Amino acid sequence: MSIDFSPDLIRKYDVAGPRYTSYPTAVQFTPNFGARELAAQHSVIAGRTDRSPLSLYVHVPFCAKVCFYCGCTKVVTNNRARGADYLIRLLKEVPRRAALHGGATREVRQLHLGGGTPTFLSLPQLAELLACLRAEFRFAADCETSIEVDPRTVTPDTIAGLRALGFNRLSLGIQDFDPRVQVAVNRVQSESQIVSVVAAARAV
């Protein structure tokens, strides 16, 4: 198999750009927007009578290994105590956010846990987080509840446990099946691992 290599194409795209997976994008953040401006913005939000549905995102930044292509906010560690400390802070932050955004009066139609690797948290820890979110926000009966998983670190039992917690959608990272590319980006995962996760998800 030959690989086409275009120096002109590499030069064309070898420029810095904003992170498209973050909103607002990184270029929107400036030192001029601090705690006072954030409080003022929250006052505007809290004063609205808008009761449109909500979509929630919870970031769990921990990963056991770094993927070289990743630009997300992350902490690379195998120390599970870091996750426990982070959860303590999340459980304090959720009620604050809910109060600012009318959590009890606005229906949540989407919840996504991303990262990092959200399953860095154990199933009991995820259950605690979901219980807190459900206590503070009003979830639709058919809420799309998704979580990002790493095929290298979840088992069929983990998938079944996530389903039991109410997750009904998975985000699964598959960058490439070519072993050379996987080594280059430090994300080595076999096709059998991926197939196993997909099969476990479909089974539940």
C-alpha cells in the first residue's frame, strides 16, 4: 500500500486554529472577562423568563494515557483519588449551576459526559453524579444521556453498568484502524476491543 504525501497540503494546513470542540472557542477567552463579568452574565441569565429546554455537558478531564492528537483539557494520571476529589467539587458546583439556569423549571433533553475519559470515575461515582444532576435539574423521560468511552478501558460489564445508570448513547473514539497510525498517535486499540464494546452496547 502506498501513502500519498503532499508537502504543499501539509504547508497549507500547518497553521494554528481555534479549538472547534470547545464552546466558546479558546479565542473567545480573554483576561478581560473575570469573576465580575461572569457574575454579571449570570445575573442576566437568572433574570430571563426563558424556559427553553437545556442540554448539559459535564467534563471529566482524567485519562490514564495521553493521546498525542488530543487538544482537550485533560489530566493524565492513574491516581483514582484525583477523580474522587474532582467529584466532590462537581457535586458542589451542580446546585450552583442549576440555580443560575432554572434547573427545576427547564427540562433537560440532553446530557453528555465527556473528557478526558468519564469512565475514569467508577460506576458508583457516576451514579452519585447522576443522582445529583437529577436532583437539581428536571430531566425529560426520553433524555438523551450519553457518555464518552475508551474501548481500551471498558468491559461489557462496564457497558451494562452504564446502561443501568440510564445512559442510552455512547461516544466511542476510533481514530484509525491502521496499527502504524495508532502507534504514532499513542492510541493503540485492537479491532476486537472496539467490536467487543459495540457488541456490548447493542446487547443492552
